[in-house]
Amino acid sequence: MAFVITDPCIGTKDSACVDVCPVDCIHPRKDEPEFSATTMLYIHPDECIDCGACVPACPVAAIYDSPESTPASQKELIEANSIYRAGDPALVSQAESIVKAHMASHADLMGVAPAERAAAHAK
Ligand code: SF4
Ligand code: SF4
């Protein structure tokens, strides 16, 4: 199990989760070179210790507590979280490609303000 960041992070990306994560498993951080170019942040599934601290810190409810609890509309982003590796351009690019494809195929969700997107996941 690991926590999963989903699409309300797109357009928000405020790093509040990074600030509370005790094991530094959320990337890119603001001080990493990939930060400005990435669409959202990602949780490394092998490093996440399932502490739950990031969930209440997120202002837009983008973080689910497991792949199993991640809504159907967000399932492809589980893989994006899993693939992303800071400092590896190929893996960063792969993760971002998944996110871009998600955005293209979910114009409905992208048309909703980030703060309202999590509520729309269940519909
Ligand atoms: S659940 Fe805990 S360890 Fe995992 S990403 Fe969130 S804050 Fe970090
Ligand atoms: S707190 Fe939420 S919106 Fe902010 S960077 Fe983390 S996942 Fe994205």
C-alpha cells in the first residue's frame, strides 16, 4: 500500500504535503530542478510509510490512502506516482506523459476547479 496523489494537484501543486511528509517521499520538491516543469507531485510507493500526514495537509483532497481507494477516474495516476523518480529524466517524462494523457481524456474533470475536483471523482 502507498498513498496516491491524484488530479486536484494539477493546478494547485502547493507542496503542503511535502512539508509534512516525514520520509521525503513526495517529489518533486520545490528545490528540485524538475519542480517548475512537472504538472503535479508524486508519491514514491516504496518509500511512503502510510503515516497519513499528507492527507489533511492537502487543500484540495488530492491524496488517497491506497491504490484500492483511488477512484476509477484516477487509476492511471497510480502508475504515474509509481513511475516518477526525481533525477531520472526518462522516468519523469514517462510519469508526466501519463498525467498529460489523463488530462486529455478527462476534460470534464479538468474543467472543474481543483478545489472541487475530488468531489467530482465519485460521480
Ligand atoms: S502517507 Fe506519510 S509517508 Fe506517505 S506520502 Fe503521505 S506524509 Fe509521506
Ligand atoms: S498538498 Fe495536495 S495539491 Fe499540494 S502539492 Fe501536495 S498533493 Fe498537490
